[in-house]
Amino acid sequence: MNSTKTDRESVLRSERDHFAYNVWHFAPARRVGDFTYIAGIIVARDSEAAPTPEGFSASLRTAFRELGRQLAAYHGSFQDVVMLTTFHDWSAPEFLGDAKAQAMAFQAVKDEIIPAPHPAWTAVETTGFVRDDGILEIQAVAFSPQNEPTVQT
């Protein structure tokens, strides 16, 4: 692990993580004490899929898989997620539907993946992302004490 102190660490697992860290100068995730902070994971429509709630749900599952990999790198799981912040481009051309349809599709996938007790969640409207095809970005905070590692499910 890349650590500056024993209680502060960043794990760079992939080429994408190294690119973000070395070029954009941010860690995709970072653990400090018992908390892991996961930077925004952009949800974009698969270019082969139609811009529908179903296609959006498939893209969300891909983003949640990445979130799960980040959590696992820090010995955490979806059960440890205590806070989600999502940034939504409600009018993104990549999603055909209104804000309510997008929020409902997000909630349905979140509820498939993150068990109760449900994390705190704040949804924020934005006008765009670094990726032109972005629809939504997910940021998370997880609490998993270092002396009690959890198993990824």
C-alpha cells in the first residue's frame, strides 16, 4: 500500500487508479483511521445501450462493482457504507427520463447492492462532469474499524 502514515493510506489497484493519482493528482480512495473515502465514480451510459432507465441501471451496477472493489481494497464491504453523495445531471442526453425516474432507478440499484441499515444519502444536481457522457457520479464514505476487517460480498 502507498502510505505516508500508518493510519493514512491510498491503494492504487489499477492503471486507472495510477492515472488518476499521477496525472490528476487525486486518490480514487483513501483510508484514514477507521474511515475510507471513495472519490466520485462516474456513471456513463454504455454506448451500445439505449438511454433508458434499464440501460442506466446496468451502468449503475458497473459503477457499484467499482465501488465494491475500492471498498475491498481497504478491507471493507457495502455493509460499511455510511454516507453516499450522488451528483446528478438530471437533463443529461445520455438518460431519457426525468429527475424522478433517474433517482428511482438509482435507488432501486442501490437497494439491491447496499444492505440495511441504509446509509445517509445526499443527491446534488450538477450540469456536467469531466466525462462528456456522464450521467451521475457516486462518492462514498465507509466505516470499517481496522481491527475488524469485513468480507466483501
